[in-house]
Amino acid sequence: MIVIGAVLLGVLLGVFQARKRGGNIADMLQYGAVYAIAFGIVGVIATIVIHRVLA
């Protein structure tokens, strides 16, 4: 669940960042994808750390 939430948050932040900078649809898609990948990786690492600490 952490990964899914992180990816969705990344997409939203990426789209808003592109829109704030005056980007078109392609820019919003690219920013959304890049932020989603980055946040997804952070989410996976957070999930692994949490499972290691609690196990």
C-alpha cells in the first residue's frame, strides 16, 4: 500500500509541477511519470525498511 500511495502522490505532484511551470499535456505526462517512478522507488525502500524493522 505504501508503494501505491507513493506512486499516486508522485503522479499528482509531477502534474502540478508541470502545470505550475506552464507545461502542456506532454510535459504533464512526463513529469507525472518521472515523479511516479521516483516516489515508487522511495516507497519500495520504505516498505522494505518497515518490514525489516517490524519482523
